[in-house]
Amino acid sequence: MTHVAASRPWLATAFALALALAATLGAGDASACSCEPQAGLMQPNSQTTAVPSNTRVWLRKKSFCGETPTLRAADGAAVAVTHAFVNQALVLSPTAPLTPGTSYTVEGCTNVNDTTFTVTEGPDTTPPPAPSVTPGQTRRELADGTCGGVLYTELTVPLPAENTMLALDVAGRAQPDPVKALDLFFATDQPYVGYQLCQANWNPTRSGEATAVRLLAFDLAGNTSDWSQPHDVTSLTEPGSSDCSVPRPAARPRDGLALAGLLPALAWVARRRGQR
């Protein structure tokens, strides 16, 4: 074997390229084990159709932004804002009403996909109604490419009004200050309570453990509803985990076929290099 490799250096090169390709094909998605941002992390955004002039900017993860993100109008003028850090969330509050018909962009949040919105109307001072909560199915998932276990209970909570979001309170930890519930908020009618990658809000320590949850609705301007009635949710047989310790997914059969088909091409490339 040593003699063949020495007499044909291109063969050794092709073999090394094949090993590198096999490692690439067999590896899992590295981004699946990270807290990469997803669209919709900022409210309002370019998809929001009704934005009041007294809107605040709600960012679900302050770690996706720099220390002091800024707000600018479409003409480049800086907008004075205050920064409020609420646990993991970040809220930018303009110190004066914004101008209807004007677009604004948050700068300094390079890990947020959609950072522009347009003000469409005057101030909003009407609180949304309290949400109605229905506990749904409890799930435990460990799918190919995910990072650790996912254990959560879905909650069906119809959004009570347009452009409202939901704040979750687990075990009364937000009493008496509703803003503490903004540690994790949702712009969807199907939030969850449990232990999920990057967004854990309840980590049960034993099978059958229960906790009370409730939600409030709030709008872009920061008007808040009353709390919903509390509901109990119960953990599944095992607590969840969100560490990045799951084994690398096994290579799929199609990966092996792709590797076999590319070996002749790799050998040709390596041999051409060796002849130069």
C-alpha cells in the first residue's frame, strides 16, 4: 500500500478528498444546534399591515442585537428611543410619536432578518381583550438534525385582536408586574410551554410535574390586556434537554451513492494536479 501511494501521489490525494467529502455528507446541520434567528423576531416588521404612531419595537432576543440598536427613518434621520431590557427581550420605545406614512429601520440587529416597518395610522391607546387559553397536545420530539430533546405543550390561544402578541406567565412568576412575562412572547396563536431549543420557559424535573400557566395579550403600542384564567399543564415521562449532545445523524443511503459517483471525478482531478 505504501508503494502504491508513493508511486501514484494523485491516488493518495484522491483518497484524502474522498474522506473529506464523506465527512461533509455525513455531518448533520450545524445550524440546527445553534440559536440562529428566524424571521418574525421583530414586531412590527415589513409584513405588519397596521402600525400605530406610538408603536414600540419588540425584539424577542436582545442577544441578536448590539448593545444599543438604533432606529432611523427612511431619510436617514435618527429617531430618539429608550432601550428596555426585559430578561431576554429588548424593547425600543420612541420618545416622540412616529410619522404615519414613513418607513423606519432598526440598525444594529444584524442577526434579525426583517428590521423595517411602516407606520400606517395614529396612536393606539385601546388595550386588547384578554386571551382565551386552551391547553393542547403535549409533545416530545427528537428529530433528525435537532439539538437535544424537545418537550412542550401546545396552547391554542386565538389572538384577540389584529397585531397583538402574547406574553406567557409560568407559575405566577410575573406577579404582580406583567412586563416580566415578556421574557418570552409570541406573535402566533399557538405558543408553547416547556423546554425547547433556545426558548425554554419551563423545565420540569420529574415525570408528571404540573405547573399553572396564563397569558396576556399586548399590542404594538404596549397596551396590555388582563391575564387569562390559569391552566395547568403536566410534563411527559421524561424532562426535556436542549444541549447539543445528540449523536451525529447517520449517513443516508443517497449520500453513499453520491460519494461513489464522485470518486472517479475526484481521482481525475487529483491525477491532473499530479501531472502539473
